[in-house]
Amino acid sequence: MGVYHSTWHSIGAAEVRRIAPLLVRVAFAPALTLLVAALPASAQMLVQSEKIDAISVTLYRDPGRSQGAADGNWPGGYALITETRTITLPAGRSTIRFEGVSEGMMPETAIVTGLPRRVNEKNRDARLLGPATLVDAYLKRRVTIRRTDRATGKTTIGEAVIQAGPNRGVVLTTAEGIEALGCSGLPEALSYPGVPEDLAAKPTLSVVTDTVTAATATIQLSYLAQGFDWSAHYVARVADDGDTLDLFAWLTVVNGGSQGFAAANTNAVAGAPNKEANQPLPKGPEPALHLSCWPMDNTSTHPGWGIDPPARPEPVPVAMMAYGADIIVTAQRRSGLMAESAVPVTVIMAKQEELGDLKLYRIPEPVTVAAMSRKQVAMIDRKKVRFDRVYTGTFEAFDYDADGDGPESEAATRVLRTENLEAKGLGLPLPAGGVAVFERAGGDSLLVGESDLADRAIGDEVEFGTGESSDVRYRIVAKRPSERRKPYRLSVTNARSTPETFELIIPYKLANASAKLVERKGQKAWRVTVPANGEATLDFALKLETGR
């Protein structure tokens, strides 16, 4: 039997037989309403499964994203979702409709266990019922339009053919000619003769199975779904001593689909599991209908239309919002990050476990992975991490002038550098994510820089970029070359009241240098302590290829 489920009301099979002629009103805008007729019931055995007894969501990161935050629109990662449901099966062949599965479900991965007999067939109902998908389903077909006559104020009913839509508007052919829906400024509504079979109120998986006798079964539905991702968001707060920082990290879960999962046992996997590449699954059609109409007026009365609208304010970085937000955490432990808050804080910390060569982060309490949302859970909390402040430059930042008239100086990049060792205050895997660095000024914690962090294993070097410095600047000037060498002078100035460390990698073959160089990532680098309000210089020459 055909069953229509709207977002607001579910109609059982017996009820469908009684009220099949009834029109169900679906509102999609204040001035526009759709009328939908319920389909007549058929003779096919149907079992509707809506309630989920328990669910777990295990998230895997976007394999193409090596660092930075996850895309919040349609994330490129995926999730393994396992649902437990209790269903009552009639004797014979029946179709089980699992409502509320993920919008990005890959149906070929779905496994159903616990049924009395095997699954004969699987179908994924991908298109969601809504005003826009109804318009799309009835393109070039006849519908009924109900609207208000502008002259009399009375409601009129007529026929129309949908010629175009739903993207950015709906074009109809009526007895009056060709017109756009919803542009009259008066209430309008479309009435459809039925709900197309390929539209579902919620993302749905249907399976066909046979049962010898009627039975109640507890089954498990497991599948992979696209449209998920997760990343870490770090907040580094530099201590007043200037030598240590407190590092806090959020585990940020992203669900880009239209279906949420309440009270889910949620896990996140870090690393690169061996998974065959899947063709990206596009997000399903937007069920909502958005109409764009020219205002009911003329341009001469609105000279202000030529003025550009004010720019939207820049969004606050997620890590920055996290810094000022309350955390809910188990163990009744007050987070050091929130120690200044007057509100009592408890903490739910994700727990790290080994998963082969991967890392599993398990959230110890069920959480809701809401539709089209981000969920943040405390993940890492380390105090007094020791670091070195280093100012860095790049050799490629200059266009060299052989006549000696070198370019203007460049601002050095300030980096907070440490090692992922327990002796430094870390010593744990650091998943990729974004980093926001805060320092104190006048009693306030202020954002001084943001950067991205790639995965860092125990023992790796860790760097947090904090932007450019106007106080520490460097300049490279090329001198006239000889047949075999090209000489340069590198000078660094420090306008700060404290000595600072400057470092620059020279990624070419060196002929000589006026100071001792160090090895840095397999290349020669000049590392020098520039005195307060002072300067340091390096003369060096590169070997030229002579072809001999």
C-alpha cells in the first residue's frame, strides 16, 4: 500500500483508505501554499520503520583534506552509521521502509542483519518531498492554481501547466498567458493530483524480504554515508611568562545532510584508512522553494537601488567562538580554558583509543549529531606546553637586483615552535585542524593569529603560525655575480625590546657563508639571535651552474 508521510504528519495504511481524497496542505512561504493529495493505497505488504532504538555514528575525515577545517556546506568525508530498530513483520513477502537514514547514504554498502530471512532487494529513496521537488516532478504537467483576484478580492481556481522551475522561480502557463508564480503579491497556492512515488518525506531505504510466520525482530542496519566530516580546532593561549602555552582542542563534527541523529554514540577516526575512492555523491535536490520576483513597482520610484548594500560582517572564527564558550565535559572537571568563567563548568572529553595504525576518538556520552550542523566536544587539554618563538623568512620573497639596489624589507613571520613530546608538555597524536593563538594584553586575551595544522605524530615538530611581524624585518640584496658564484647580503632588523630568533632556509647550493649554518628539514638555514633594537647580517654566495 502506498503511504504518504509529510514532515508534519504520518498517515497509516488504514487511514489512507479512509481519507485518500483528502488534500494535505504543505506550506513553503508566507504567501504561497501547496496542496498535496494522498495517493490511494495499493495491495502490497508494507512495514514502516520510523523509530530508532539506538544509533552509533563513526566519522572519517575527508581523504583529500590534509589540514585545516572541514567544509560545512557538503563535507567531503563519510561516516559509518549503525542503527538498531525493532520491527513487526507479517507472514509472507513485505517491503520494509527504513525512514530517517542519512541523506548521503551509499545504498550499496547497506547491510541489514537480524531478519528471519535474507534481503531480496534494496532501494534508496533519494528525493525528499517538498515544494521544490513537487514542482520539479510536475514539470510540463497540469496542476490546479488557487489565487486571489486583485480587483474583487475573491479566490479563483484554475488550471496551469508548470513550464519551468524550481530554481529561482516557477513559470506557469495559464488561461491569462505566461506568468511567474508568487509574484503578484497576493496569496497563491498549487494543488497537485498526487504525490509522486519517488518522493519521500524523509531519506528512506526500502528492502524486500520474506517471512514464513509473523514475527517481531530486532535488526541492525549499517551503512556508509557521505556528507560528513570532522576536524580538530585548537585554541593556544600563551602564558604571561611568554615561554609556555595552554593548548585546548575541540573535536568538531560536521553533518551536511538534512537528517540528524539524536543521542548517537559518536566516534571519530584519525588517519587514512584503506578505502576505495567513491564517486562523490551530490547532495539531494533542495526541497524548499525559493522564488525570485521583480518588485511590484517601477525603477523611477527607487533611485536608491543603485547603492550597493552594506557588506555582511565577517564570520567569527570557530576557534575564536570556542574560546569564549562554555564546555560540557564528564569527570566533573573544570577546564583550565574556562577557569575565568563565572559559570560552573563540567567537561565531556573525547577519549583516544588505538585502532590498528589509526586513532579512534570516542565521545563517552551520547550526543546529537544534528542535521546541517556542527557539534563540538572537548578533545585535548594540555597545560604549560613549552615553545620557542621564532621569526622566519623565505628566500623566494625577493626579486634580486644585480646592481645592488635591493627591494624593500619584508616582515618576518612569527611562529611558535615546539616538539610533540611529553617533556615539552605534549606527547600525544595531534589531528589536523585549525589553530587560533591568543595572548594577553591589558588583562584581556586577544587573538594574534590563525593557521592550519597538519596531522602530527608523537615526536614531530609542531608549529603555530601567528602572522607577520612589523618589528622584525629582513632584506636580501644580490651583489654582482662572478662566473661561478652569485653573492648576497641578508640583513635582519629587530625593533623589539627583547632579543629575537630569526631563521631563513636557503634552498640552493651554497658556495660559502660568513656564519655557521644549521640543518633544517634537509636544507641549510641561517638561525641567528638578533639583539634588541639591533641588526644581524649574513653574507653568502650560491654556486652557479657553469655547464663544465
